[in-house]
Amino acid sequence: MTQPATTTPRADQRSLRKFCTSPIARLVLAGALSLAMVLVAGVQLGAIDLTWAQVWAGLAGESSQHVQRVVFELRLPRTLTGVLIGIHFALSGWLLQLLSRNPLAEAGILGISAGASLVAVAAFIVGDWLVSSANPYNNTSFALQYLPLFAMAGGLVTALAVYFLGMRRGHLSPVKMTLTGAVLAGMLHALTTGALAFWGHAHTELVAQWLAGSLYGAEWEHLRTLLPWTFIGLAGVALLVRPLEVMQLDDEHVRTLGLVLNRWRAFALLIATLLAASAVGVVGPVGFIGLLIPHISRRLAGANLPVQLVLCVLLGAVLAVLADLLGRTLFSPYEVPVGVVSAVLGVPFFLYLLSRQP
């Protein structure tokens, strides 16, 4: 009797070996290692540097109360919150750039972050009137419960305005959309500043720090507030990958394939706004992560959207944590908000992209 073939395990091993040595696997592995390195640095470095032995002892609960407090109550929730906001802003920018076919599209540039900030500041003011206390910081937990929802409402209204005003003869005009977003962003920023001036309260210091896009004081509560929106956003992006691949074709060609273009564009806009505005509602507007990371991911992954998606998740988290780490170590004991550091890194890159536009 002829023995059955036993080459399947060897074929599987060859396929696995081929994938592990492929450029895609190397890119993903490099991104994962970079994220692991900045996570370790984010917990270890700060105003008081800890050794890795101290960090490990703090995580294991075998160190002093001071070290455990620094690791568990200060640096670990702050670093993990940085991971989430990096993912949010990077994926939001990736979706907006694919949706508009515009490499300059990003939540901050298109005014979505400004709209979210304005409504969030309004929520701060109304919340202060409803839940007033002598200490302005007592209302932070109250604000955290509702800010992502209010911010998403403001961001969505702004996104819809930019989308429809950016239309030209039934098609999206990248230049018109970018200019419309910039104009709306300037107007909304002015309204936000006016609202703060009108408020004139001790809370202004807290809100001004939040508007700079800061992870200062990030606690486990911030992480718990943002995490459900992260899961919803990632699920939405996963559903959009295949439609987005089709949407990169000409509109008429897309319609012939049976894809309901406007429905999927609206869904993509909703998910992009949800991701950006929920992050704004928790830590404030952090610009340029959504501009840099999608562009870098496209350069590395080419036209492969699933790989772009994975790289956006990894590199967005890396950039946010790295920017926060630089902000709190370069001028220690003073801190520079993560939004300021990301802007310093992003503005030259934005000008470079703008110079290459026709």
C-alpha cells in the first residue's frame, strides 16, 4: 500500500519561513520592537530616572512605595494613554487621506480637532456651571465622562462641513478641502480662545494645558475612558479596509463594481472623526501625528492597505510616546506638552509635503 504524503508540514514550515523573512514581516517586526523600546523608556525615564531593575521590581510589587507609585500611578498609565492617542490620531489621518485622496489631510489641518476642542471647552464651561466647586480640578472626573461624546459631536459637524464645502462639481477637490479645513480651523480656534476669555475662571489654566495636547496627569481613568473608543475605532477601520481598496479607483469604476460610494465614504468619515475627536476629548488636540504616520506607512508598505494599517497602529503609538518622552525629559523638571513636540516635528514635514503638491 502506498504511504500518504507527508510534505504538508514541511510546506507549512517553508511558507512560515518565507513570510518571516519577507520585507513586510521585517517592517512589522521593526515597528513592534520600536514600540517595545519606547514603552520601556516611557516607564523608566522622567524627572527621576529609574533603573530597569527598579522598574521590574515596581511592576512585581517588590520595591518601595515611592517607586511603585511612580511606575503604576504616574508613568505606566501616561505611557499607555500615549499609545492609544497615537493610534487614534494616526488611523484618523490615514482614513482621511484615503477618503479625500489628499496626502495633506489630517484631523488638525481639516479643522476636526478644532471643532472637537470648541465643543469640549463649551462642555467644560457648562460643566463648571452645573457642578461648581472651589477646587477646579475636582470637576475633571465629571468632564472625562462626557468629553469624548461632546468632542465627537463637534468634530463630526466640522468634518461634514469640510467634506461638503470641499466638493467641486460632485467630486472632492483636495486643494479646496484643505483650504476649507484650514479656514474653519482658524475660525474655531478663535472661538475657543474667545470662550476661554469669556469664562475668565481658575479652570482656564487646566483647559489651556489640555488645549496644548498634554499627557500631564494622565491616569488610569483616562485610559479606561479612551479604551472603548479605541476598540470601536479599530473594528470600524477593519471593516473599511476592503472598501477603501476599491475606493482608490476612479469613482465611475467604483460604481460599476457595485460599491455604494457615498455610504462607505460617510462611514469612513464617521470612524475617522470618532478616532480623532475621542482622543481630543481625553488629552486635547495633538497635531501632525495623523499627517506624518500615514505618509511614512505608505512609503514603507506601498499600496498594501492592510500593512499600512498595521504600521499606522505601531508607528502612531511610537511617535506619541516618543514625543511625550522628549517633552518631559529634555527640559526636566519642566514639561513641554506632547502636542507642542509633535507640532515641532510635523511642521517641517508638512511644509515639505505642501511644496510637492501641484
